[in-house]
Amino acid sequence: MKNFSDLLKSEAKTLGFEKVGIARAEETPREKSDLNKWIKNDGHASMEWLKKRKEERGDIHTYFPEAKSVISVGLNYYVGENQNDINSEYKFSNYAWGEDYHDLIKEKLYQLLAWIKNYHPSVKGLACVDTAPVMEKVWAQRAGLGWIGKHTNLITPDHGSWLFLGEIILDIDLKPDPFFSEDLCGTCTACLDSCPTNALTEYRIEAEKCISYKTIEHRGDFSEKEENLHGWIYGCDICQDVCPWNKKFSKETDLKEFLPKDEIINWSNKDWENISDESFKRIFKGSSVKRTKLIGLKRNISQNKKSLKRNLK
Ligand code: B12
Ligand code: SF4
Ligand code: SF4
């Protein structure tokens, strides 16, 4: 007969999560110390929100004192297309091609939490996706979903790394899964070798140099006038595109919400260069691209336009 943890995992799969695992909400002293070192060395660049809640990020009980278990889930967003299928030279990272994953995952996590409450009516639970002060990759590894690769993303052995992560933290004990202790990167260094800005050293990222940071999180103009964003106007996929685990194990999602918007596939360079406030609002309503606002997207487009011109000279 299935125990409660197994029933819960079946329910999570029914809700569409490809991966689900459970970890004990234990202390994470090594990760806490690594996080603090990273912040001390300015690895976080201008992301002050990371620094502000570092105590909670490094210690789950500072965030949620009653925490006993962490259910970690992974949702596949790989749609089977790639940057070559896009008409323009301006590239959006595939995680932002469709609807905002935060909303979609939160909705599924709330359904899972409601299901749990049928069995444990007085349970206290928190649903987290991205924005909560929780080290999601660390918990996913502890819950057995996969390992943290040299590009710093979580890789699963059966779907690669094109998975969003989310969690439900509970104040009850559940049967935990074994920690994913293998590092299946081996001697590969494809991500480190391909990163055009040298933002990566093994298992570590310097956000300031990362195109994803520059195009999404950085505010204001770029200090370097000749800043090369290598064609990316929102996010960057290079280190994951080259990863052999993605080449071999990516599977197409059946979630139509992640399919690229027509404009992302069909718009030309000119269309993006002339994007209006009205089009921005229409195209990116319910999309994570809203984060940069029109002003940020335009900055990224014009920076790439300058690089394209320089290359043509
Ligand atoms: C801040 C952040 C960013 C920052 C910093 C990236 C990073 N690696 O942390 C920026 C803006 C650059 C970013 C970019 C992206 N992000 Co992001 N991001 C986050 C966020 C909000 C926090 C991550 C965090 O805590 N970073 C802090 C640092 C310290 O953590 P870390 O990289 O894991 O660092 C560890 C190592 O540095 C290590 N370490 C430190 N020192 C040392 C020394 C040695 C010797 C060793 C071995 C290790 C080591 O210890 C640290 C702690 O474990 C998470 C959501 C969340 N709440 O967790 C999403 C998240 C990590 N991002 C995600 C995604 C999808 C992306 C992008 C792919 C988006 C895109 N296509 O543009 C890129 C990927 C870039 C990359 N190569 O990582 C997903 C990743 C899913 C997955 N499968 O792993 C997450 C989990 C969001 C989600 N809910 O799905 N992101
Ligand atoms: S997302 Fe792009 S810039 Fe950032 S580490 Fe990966 S390859 Fe480098
Ligand atoms: S490209 Fe190679 S080194 Fe980088 S994460 Fe993938 S397997 Fe690991």
C-alpha cells in the first residue's frame, strides 16, 4: 500500500510536475557559508534583494521556523524549438517565450497544498517559486531531483535542466528521498568554455558578467559603452544549450502556456527596434518579460543594435 509521501508524489505528477521529491528541512550550513562568501565577494552584483534576505535564504528555519519538510518540484518548459527558429537576430531566452512560470507553478502548488490539507487539515504550508528567500536548487538536490551543474543550474538525469523549480514547505514530517549525491558533469566543461562573458568558474557564477543578469536585473544604462550582449535582449541560454544533458535528455513539454508568442517567432529586428508601449503591454501581459519594463527591453535592443552595426563595419 502506498504511504502518504508516495500518494503526494503521484498527485504532484497528476498536476503536471515532471519531477517531485521530498527533503527534510534540515540546516544547510555549507550552502549558507557559500552564499555568504558569494555575497561578500559581490557575486550578486546589484541584486540587493539577495543580500537583504540572506539569513532566510541560508537557513530555512529563519524563513519558516516550523519547517519540517520541503517538497521540491520541477516543471519542464522545453518546447522543442530553438533560437534558429526565430526570425529576428534579437534573442529571448526560451524560459520567457510563453506565459509567466511564476503564476503557473504557484497555481499548481496551491492545488497540491489544498490536496495535502484534505489529509492534514491543520498543516501549515508555504508555496514558493523563485521569489521566496529559499535556495531552490539546493533543496531540489536534497530532495533527489538532480545535481547542480558547473553552470550552476540544477540538472535532472532524465530531462536535463530546462525545468523550473518550486517548493512547498510544510510543518509536518514526510518520508524524505535520498539526496542526489552524484555529480554527473564529470570532466565536461562545455558551459564554461561557451560562456561568452566568462561569467562562470566551476559551480560558481559572477552575476555582474552574466548576460541574463545584465539584460534582466541590471537597471539603468550599461557602464561599458561597448557592452556586448551577444544578441540577447532578455536572458541567456548559451550555457544550457551546449550542455550534453540537455542535448540528450530534453523532452518536449505538453504545456501550451510555454509555447513562444507569435511575435517572438515572427517579428523582425525592425519590429523589435520600433516596439511601442502599447505592443509591449499587449505581447508581454502575463509574461515574465514585464520585469525589465519597456525601458529595459529597449535598452537591451539598442545595445545589441550597436553591436550588430560594429560587426557589420
Ligand atoms: C539570483 C538568481 C539568478 C541570478 C544569479 C544566478 C545564480 N546562479 O544564482 C541571475 C540573474 C544571473 C540568474 C540567471 C538565470 N536564472 Co536564476 N535565479 C536566481 C534565484 C532567484 C536565486 C539563486 C541564488 O540563490 N543564487 C545565489 C547563489 C549563491 O547561488 P548558487 O548559484 O546556487 O551558488 C552556489 C554556488 O555559488 C556555490 N558556491 C559558492 N562558492 C563555492 C565554492 C565552491 C568551490 C563550490 C564548489 C561551490 C560554491 O554555493 C552557492 C550556494 O549553494 C533563483 C530562485 C531561487 N529562489 O533559488 C533563480 C533560478 C536559479 N534561476 C533560474 C533560471 C531558469 C535562470 C536562467 C537560466 C534564466 C535565463 N535563461 O536567463 C539564468 C541562468 C544563469 C546561470 N548560469 O545560472 C532557475 C533555475 C532552474 C534550474 N533548473 O536550476 C531558478 C531556480 C528559478 C526557478 N524557480 O526555476 N538567476
Ligand atoms: S547565462 Fe549566458 S552569460 Fe550567463 S553564465 Fe550562462 S552562458 Fe554565461
Ligand atoms: S555543460 Fe558540461 S560541465 Fe556544464 S553543466 Fe552541463 S555537463 Fe556540467
